[in-house]
Amino acid sequence: MDENKLRKHLLKNNKTERIIFAATPEMKSALETLAEERCVSVSALLTDLAVAELIANHELIPDWGEARE
């Protein structure tokens, strides 16, 4: 599947689900620093990292099929 199509498929809909996880103060600070360096929010940074990982491992998710237009 084309990487751009998969990225659009993952990001095009309303984001209604939340993922909450625990982080150490050091991890939170490091993510805030990285996000600031990239001029994005921490939420946007985490979303970008997650999408990159999903794209890198797309063959492990069998029900994606072709990205819907």
C-alpha cells in the first residue's frame, strides 16, 4: 500500500479516541523539548511517531486492506 494513502487513511477522520499512558517526568520533559524543537504540540509529535511506526509495520495489521478514499 502506498505510504501516503495509508497516512491519509489513518489521519483523515475525526479523532474521537484517546490513548492515555504514564510517563516519567524525564520522558515528559524530553517529549516537550522535542516537540518544541519541531514546532508542534506534544500530541502532534506522539501522533506522528505512532503513524510512522504503524506505516513501518503495516503488514502486521491484516484488516487495513487498501486505504479507503
